[in-house]
Amino acid sequence: MADSAAPASAPDPAEANPTIFGRILRGEIPCDQVYADERCLAFRDVHPQAPVHILVIPREHLVSLAEASPEHAALLGHLLLVAAQVARQEGLEGFRTVINSGAEAGQTVFHLHVHVLGGRPLAWPPG
């Protein structure tokens, strides 16, 4: 006798994500979205550090860049391409991308994210 139970669907990657970004991905917290596709979401930072400050986050819960493996290569490349796209979309001629990896580097949300900053001169070195 065959089992008539329907096969379980794959879990939603955002479901296992306890961070604020997981809540945003699940629609529990609204965001000022500027871009979305099947792999990532980009939205304005609620505490901007520049006139333009956008976060690009993967839908997959990856804690930090330090946790990435070769299987994430396409996703990481996609995040950077989206960062450049949203910078152009915002009219930025020059911009900075930042990925903090770990608490010592200033990461406060432990879900990989790319900051896109621009709209004013940015000093170097940062921090």
C-alpha cells in the first residue's frame, strides 16, 4: 500500500532566520524596498549613515561573509551586482559597498548584508 501523504515542501529559508532581516523577509516588519528578486532584497537602512544607505540582503540566511563557502559564489556575486544596480538606480556616480563580518568588525545583524553608501564624499580610511 502506497503512502498517500503529500511530500513535504522545502522549508522557506526565511523561516529559520531569527534576525530582524528574517522578519523583514517574512513580511513581519515593513521596509522601504528598492529592489527584490528571487535571491535577494534591497531596502533603505532605517539608520542611514549617508544620504543614500541601502542594504542588500540574500533571502538565504547566511550569518556572515566569514561563513560563506564556495557553494555561495554565485549568490555573493549576485549581491554585488545588485549593489551596483541599486547605486545606479539611486543616481550615484560614486559609492561605497561595505560588508561587516563579525561583531569585532561592527556587524550587528547576523545575516549577511551589503551596505551601499553614497550621496556625499566618503572619507578614507573608515573606522
